[in-house]
Amino acid sequence: MKIIIESIIAICVIIATSCTPDQYRLNESAEYPIAGLIMSDLDSVMKLKGNEIMLYPGGLTALRSEGMTQLHADISTQIISGEGITMYFRTVSDKMEQKNYIRFNYSTNGCKVFENKDLLVSVDSIKAKIGQLARVQIRNDGVIYTITVDCDTVIRYRTNLPATEYLILSSMKNSKIKISGINFDEEYLFGKMKD
Amino acid sequence: MKKQFVIIAVLISAVISGCTSFSTRVEKDTYTIAKRDTLLIKEQKNMPGMRDNGIIYPSSRAITTSRTLVQKDSVVEREYPDFIRLGIFEAVGTIGSGKDNSAGMGLFGIFPDFENMKTTYRGSTDKKFQGGIYRVGIGEWRLRWFRDAANWTIGTNLIELFMPDARVERNLSSYFPLQIRKRFYLSESVPYVCFTTAFGVGYYPSQYVNLSGSLDFGSIGGLNLRAYLGCAVGVNAKSSYWVRISENNQDGQTVVYPYLGLGISFLDFHNLVPETMKEWSEHKHSSWNIGLVQAGIIAAGIDSSALNEKSKSNFLSGVLIRLANASVALPILNNQFYLGTSLANLVILGRNAWGIGILPFRLGYWQTILSDELSTEPFIEFNYYPSQFFHIGNRFNLRISNFLNLGLIVGYAAGSSVNAFGNDITSQFGLTSKFARPYIGFSLGFGDRIFFPEELYYNKQK
């Protein structure tokens, strides 16, 4: 009898705690683990490995490391097919469409950075290539933010938007993108201070 | 038995004290505002008199630059309901079993035969609702399996009881049974209408499975109506509680309980999945008041107090108690009229002057006197079972919190308590046939939420 009761309780706990298919975690063993939230159809985003995800057409996912707003996001993108990827930061996943944001379009046509709907910069010389791995870094340092692709700086600019914990990734129309080597670290103005 | 009561009490208090953790999901976003400041100090300290300045000679000018970064975090917390269903009490009156031993639990299972409420009662043959199903402490949460298939839930109850008929050894009950449900919505606007299929497993003290389908209507003001069709199959071992308290306690029991029933539930709140994505502050409220218990102590000028038979003072002679109360706003005129009811309504004016009503009809008018704090609710109420009496009154409410209210009540009750109660009740409150009395008193609402005009759904629509 005791075994039956314990088994049923265990089943309840397993079912109740494991069934959040729109959430996933990356970099579990790293200093700053990342919580992922699928904001689009469940099949449009897939976690592949410990720090690797795949965005399918229509995919929209939010990544955050709780409490970390001076965010240095370091990811590698590989466009498998389609046009490219859009990244949002200085925003939050809740009611995102109503919130302010900085948007970075990285595509085969070049790079564009917007603050809300205002175009800040358009760089035609930095283009994504299908199948080629590119390292994208977004650094938030107080009012300053910097976006670099590989060794090229797309923008280094100031903003009045408050820094947030989120990096939101969205695949462009009909695009399939592999995001790997995802790492979040804290950006320090005067270098990283250790205890 | 005493041990079981202690366990149940501990569980209930644990559930109530930890209520927000399983009913509310808190999400937190952090925004950081950074301000940089650079302070530049230039100093030139020229010494008086002549100096022998060579070709290479340091100037007396000193420049000090200091940079500061001030970062302020702004944390936003959002609270969402984190349940599909959360309720206090559900009862179902069933037909389809125990024809020769009908317990007679009445419509919705809440109009029992009070005269025969004892374990030795073996039932009769002339009752329509032969048995009942009862659930206390109902919880259902979203079950996101099968690639997040829609409207699946996993749930449990503090206690679930299947009562096929009056023979107690055939009762099936369990603490925290496992229940899985799938809903098909026919109407997704309040009050919801849906068809629900359910599978449940109970494991202690009875072992059973239950399969059912139901047509659900609600919730509105925490009230729900349901029509059930189902079957529960299970066993009571010889050592189980229900067999031990029965007169027929020689053998274990195998119970097959097919049923067709009508049910009602109180303080039972139902959310669609999209509503769990909406903050609590944005939720619609359709009632002026919902509450667990409203208890009052009253003076009715009766010679003998129902509270203490031996007391020489008869100043406070009785009590008023409403259990699982709901006052649902009527969307007519200024939305301040309401229809109300309670699971049970006790109007005990004094010894030999009392009435008990189940599911009474109440019509009232809700008037806010002071926003957020004071309100008044004149009402007229008809209680038809088991006692028959009219009750008119007015209650002034002072909201202490969302969970607690104080009240001043004045009223008049007149009718007949009807002599259909067992000895347990009549020995406490006395025998009576008719009563008519005014009263005045104080009340305390516990788990009692008063809504104010700006919180009402119908007013938000304007």
C-alpha cells in the first residue's frame, strides 16, 4: 500500500513539474545559466544541446539570465536557410509588442539597427552568409551598447532605454537558424571584479 | 480517528497558509537605469614670486578626473493566476445506484435527509437522489503534455467521497486523489460552458478509479453547475475506515457505482488558459462579495440564549452564519442589485427560535459608502429547506483586508424551522415550530472578499 501511495505521489510530482514545454534552460552548469522561453509555436524553436538552439520559420524565443542586466551576450549564428535573424534587447518578453526595444537585424542583405521604429544604422558591408558561422556579441554597458559581428563593429551607441535581462531571438521570414555557443556574461565598466 | 483529524487539520492549514504559491505565479523583470558622471577638476597653484622656469619644467596645473557609474535597478513583479480551477466545495446528487438503500441526498447532493444523518441508517426506497459525490479543496492545474495539447489538467482534492447509497461500507473516498481532465469548451465567455471528461484514481482509505463526463456551467461568483455521467469502481478493505464504522463490518467491499447526477460547487473558480496569462489586476469580477464564512453574534431579545443554555444573561442570544457565500451582481440599472446564495445559512436568534437554509435565494442592493472601505447591503432572503423562513436585513461592512471584514447587522427573520432535524441539532438549539424576531449584532467575514465598483466587470466595460 505504501508503495502504491508513494508511486502515485511521485507520478503527480513528475507530471506537475516537468510539463512546461515552452520553457528550457541552457548552460545549466555555467556561472550564469540561461532560461529560455518559447514565445511562438512550440515546434518553431528547439533546444539541441546544452547551449544550442534551432530557430525554425516563425520562431521567437527569449533568453535571460535572471538579475543580469549589464548583459554581454555572445552567440554564434549559422543561417541554414532563408534570410536571417532578428535580435531584440533592452526589452522584456511580457507584452513585448507594446514595449520599447533595440532591434538588430542580421541578414544576408546586411545589418540594420533600430531603436523602436527608428533606423539608427544600416551596414551593407557586414552580411550573413548561408551556412557560415558568425559570432555576434551584444554588450550592454550602462547607457552604451555595442554590437559586433565577428571582429566588425556594427554599432556603438547610447540609449535612454533601461537595460534588461533579455535577449529575444526571432527568425526572419522562412529562415532556419542554428544558434550555438550561447554564453551570457556580465559586462563591467571597469573590468570584471571577483570576490 | 482523532489522528486523522489532526492530519487533515495540518494539511488544510498548510494549504491555506501556502495558498498563493499554487494559486499565483509571480514573474519578475529587472530594468537597470545607468547614469555615468565624470568630474573634472583643474587646479593651477602658482607660487608667488619669480621662478626659474627652464626649458623643461613642470607646470603647476593639476587635472583630476573621477568617473562614477550609478546603476539603479527597477524590479517589476507581475502576478498571474496559476490554476485552471480552484474551489472549496463541490457536491453532486446522483441517481443510478442503491435503489433499495437510497440515502436521499437531494438535488445537487446538498439537500440531505437531516433526520436520518447517521451511520446506522441503511436507506429507504422512496428517494430520487440515492447517493452523492463530494469534493472538498479542489485544485486543477494545466497539464502540458502531448506537445501542449489544449485544455488538459491535472488535479486533486483534499478529500473526495463517492457515496453510492446509505450503506457506509460502500463509500469510496480518498485523500488527494489524482485526477486528469480534458475540457472541450462550448462557450469561452463567462460563464463558461464546457464538456469535461475525467479520469481519477483514489488510493487511501479506499482504492478506486473513476471515469466521468460532465457538462459544466460556470463559474460565476464561484458558483458552478454540472451534469454528470460516470462510473466509479473500487474496493474497501476489511480494515478500511468505511467498513470499520459500518454495522456490516465482517467483509471487505467491492463497489461498482454507475451514476448520473446534478452537481453544484461553491467558491469554485475556473480559468481558461489565456486567463492564466493575464495579470490578477486585469481579471474580471462579476460579484460584489464572495466569502468562505460570515459569522455574526446577535442580540434578539430572546429569553434563552442558544449559545449558553445555563447563562443568566440573554443579551447575545444567537448567531448568524453563512457558509460559502456569493453575491453575484445583476447587470441591470446601475449594476448594484445582486442575487445571492450560500451553501448553508444559519439564522439562530436564540434557543427555540432558529432556522437553517441551504442554497437560499437572496436579493440585495450593494451600496458603497466610502470607497475601498465601507459598504452597506440591504437584502431580502428566502430560505426553503430544511427550514422555511424569510429574512430581511442590512449589513454594514468595513473591509479590513481582501480576506477579512467586520460588519454591523440588523434584521428580522420570521418563519418555521420545520421539525425535520435529528437529535444532535435540536438538543443544541432547542425545538421550535415558528419564530419571528428582529435582531442586531456584529459579524466577521473570514476568507470574505468584498469588491468595490471599480473592480466590477460590468463597470469596467463602460
